[in-house]
Amino acid sequence: MTSLRTPTWRTTLAGCGMRRRCCFLSVGCRTTSAPGWCSGLAVPTTTPSWYVARVVVFMFPGHVQLPITVLLLFLLLRLPPNLKPASGTHGSLLLQWVNGVQVVEHEGGHLPFEADISRIVQRSPGVPCRITVALNNTLTLHTLPPGSIQYMNDKTRYPKNYFIQNTRFDFFNYAGIHRPVVLYTTPSVYIDDITVTTTSSESVAMVQYQISVVGSELYSLSLSLRDQDGKVVATGSGPAGELKVPNPNLWWPYLMHESPGYRYFLEVRLQAEASGVPQEDVYTLPVGIRTVHVTSTQFLINGKPFYFHGVNKHEDADIRGKGLDWALIVKDFNLLRWLGANSFRTSHYPYAEEIMDLCDTYGIVVIDECPGVGIKMPESFGNKSLQHHLVVMEELIRRDKNRPSVVMWSVANEPASDLPPAAYYFKTLIAHTKALDPSRPVTFVSDTNYALDHGAPYVDVICVNSYFSWYHDSGHLEVIPLQLTAQFENWYKTYQKPIIQSEYGADSIPGLHSDPPAMFSEEYQKALLKEYHSVFDKKRKEYVIGELIWNFADFMTNQGITRVLGNKKGIFTRQRQPKSAAFVLRERYWKIANESSCLPPIIKSHIHFL
């Protein structure tokens, strides 16, 4: 099946705030066995999927030589290193053709990449242009996340050439194009990138900037920084420099200030000349002025202690699966604010830019995690895997480096960091991440014994996952205080670094009740949370700087005897209806928030946000 649409051109924000002439393509899909991939539905396959769109590109008056770029925003794919589509090309993990000419290949999903198709399109202006994408979600020991293919050779039990995809993570391995594909234009000389960092004191802030220009070395740049009322508060010029902002409005997290998420707008204007033709480009970037600092016992935002009381999430719902769904995104943010959550981790991959935009806007603090989940086998700690991991961190930082909501990078979740190769692997990976962005702390999330973790010496913040009385000592709530206290004390004594409880929780089936509390009942989930909270309250006076519940909402997983239509550890159902635990967490989070000053009135009713 092929869906065709001629694009409507309009001015919009593309990428990190760059104003471009662009259109959003409706990408039709033809797959060998999984047409549901168009909308991110749960249809697994390891056969390449083909997406086809036909567009007509018109040259605008006065811009005969206008370069045209296809920006593939967030092709959410989990792909093999050796994709062999029908053409027989031995390439990378995603291949894209324009009018039959290969223009780009890319390994890995979740993050944006692009290809310049100007020369191909300009050969036949006004003639329909066919854009074809082939992709595959097969995982190997060297992809992120890793996986393996297992062939079932017993012909008495399995058909010929039967195989399965093995993974070491607990969420569904969706595949397909789940986020927008954008066709946009630029002048022949244009602003390619901006990097912004900020510092501040009580009365003045400094905004440092670096600007990259493509297409010419002869150009001029002028900058103006405007506040939310449109008033110019600072100006500058040139590709690098510093803007001085008097009496700045700082970017504050939700519930830490009466005006959270304040952002300025940096407008960069380029003037250049190419082949005797004047060129102009404008790039508008939202800028939040804030600082982050980590001590041995605290996480400081703008010099004040910040306590993470939030959630872990997934891009998952029961209608569109992983597909971008604006109504669902708005619903989730309303629930986060109702809950009193000030933060979340992008478990276990980079989330859509639309989600990150709302974090910047609402002041929701983000631990930004790459797809380094399920790194369990020794083969996944070799040089091939490491080199790919380094590239993924480069792509993630390039995308999210200017976001004030992003306060820490997470390079992995629950790796086998007790294996000897993990020491060099994480030392190299974390050093590389810090070199790319010295302004933010770096962590990874561990479930390894504190005494055996080879990666922990290199992180700035200890993030630890534990499921006492669930996966361990199942049903025995009484062991939680002793075991959780020992966990914190052992980690802190060994590393002298602040600690976040990055995951904890229990499954509950909505409407299943038990007295006394029994596993999978709503009462057991509530009781387990309260046992954890009693220890958190003691240790957050010392060196525990955060708690992130697993999970915000129920989500789909692979089928198995321990999963009944997915993971049920959400405090909300997959349809975003609250379980009893949601009210327990809401009461706690608002109590913690009210210990700070400059807060909005506590919202008593559910309907204010739902």
C-alpha cells in the first residue's frame, strides 16, 4: 500500500528552533508483514519495511538555486548493522532513496539525521519526487539496544528458517517511522548549529554562544536576546561571544518557583552573499538561563538544592503504540503536574522533541538517557559497540544540548557493569560525554552490587534500581527498610556521591484488591511504596537526592508468563487512569514540594489537570 500526498509549504520551527520553509510529509508504508508499523503498532518483524512518499517540489521566485534538504526527524528504529534490502545493497541500518538514488544511511533510532537532496530534486523541478525509506528493527550484540537472533533448527518443532529476536530489556521492541518526517529548505549559506551555555549570579547572567555557518566563510552575524515580552535585553555579533543579561529571569523547575520554565529567545540573523546573490538566514532558539552543580551530597539548580521527585516513563500507549500522539503527550503532562512530579528520566531512549519542548516550557527536569539498555553480554562491551555508543552520545548531545530541562546525561540503564570490560568501556564513554558537554553531570543507572560495579567510579551521581520484596524476597514487605537502608549506606560509603533511587515499584492489576496486601493487588503496590518512602525520608536529609517511581503508566512488553498484556508497574493504567498508588505518590510529592517556597497553591481536585 502506498499513500501519496503533495506537501503544503509553511513557515515553522524545525530542529532546534531554526526557522525554515518546510512541510511535513505523510509517509505511506508498505511492509512485507507489518503494515501497522505506520502508526507504531505492536507488530514485530525482522524483514525490511519500505516507506514511500511522493512530493512535488516547487522553486520559489528569486530562489532558483534554493537547496532542499530532507530532515528525517526521529525515525524511531531499532535496526541491524547489516541491512540488505531488496536491491542487495550492503549498507547500514536505514537506507533512503530519492528518485532511486541513495542519499543517506544511518545506524540507530530515536535521534534526527538528514540528507541534502538539492541536486537530485533540481534536475526536474515541478515533477513528482519519490522518497523511499527502508528500515529494519533487528538487534545485534553491537546495536543500541543490543539483541541477538536465535535460529530454531529443530525441524520437528519449527518451520524452516524459523528464528526469534532475543532482547535483554523489558519493553516492546517497536519499529517504524513514529515521528515526523520533514522536508525543509535553506538558503545556500545558512546557520547550521548553535551551542549555548549560561552562568548567573544574583544580578547578572552571561549567555555564551558558538555558531556554525555552512556554505561560505564570508558572512556577518547579529544576535538579539529577547525576553518573553519581546523586549531586547542583550545584543551581540560574530560566531562566538557572550551576552550580558542584567537582572535575569532564571529557568526554574516546576514547583521550585512561582514562574517555572522561563525562557528567553535568541534570534541569530545571518547576512551573506553567494554567487553575487544576497543570502539571509534566521535561527531562533529558546534559551533558559540556569546552572547545574553536583556536590557529594546535593544536586544544585541555580545554586539551590533540588530533589528529584518524579517518574520513569515510556513512549507507549494502546492505540498508537510508540507513534507520536499529541493528545497523549498533553494528557501525560497534565498528569505529571497533577501528581506534583518535577522530573522524569527518558527511560530507556531519547524521547520525541515535542515532549522535550514541553519539559522546557513547564519546567520538568529531565535525565536524558540514550538507548544503552540491555547491555548484558561481554561482546557488547567491545570496541565496535563502544564506537557506536560514542556516536549515539554525540547525536543525543547535539540534539538536546541547549535544553534547560536537561540537567544530566544517562549513558546506560542496568548494564552488566560487573564485567571486567565495563571499566574501560564506561571510563571512555563518560569521558567522551563530558568532553562534548562539560556543563552537565553524567550518570548511568545500575542494578549491580555496589562492590562489583566497574563503572560507578566515573559517574557524577549514583543512580540505582532495586525491587526489594518484588523480584527479591517476593511478598515480604518487612525486609524493605533493612535492605534499602543497607543499599544506600553501602553505595555512599564506597563512592561518596549523591544517590538517586532511579527505579522502584511493584506490579498491580487495576481493581484487584487484597487484605492483607498480596502481590499484584493495588494494596500491595501502595504498601511497598510507603515502605520505600519511609527510608527515603531519612536518607534525603543526608545524600539521597531523588526518587523516580517505576513506572508512570503501564506499558507493553514482549509476551511471557510473567507479563499479562505488558508491565503493570504503572501508577496509571496504559489508558492513563489512576490506580490507588497515584494518590499515595501525589500526596507525597506535594508534601515535599511544599517544603520549598514560592509555590503555587496545591491543587486539590483531579479535574484541574485531567
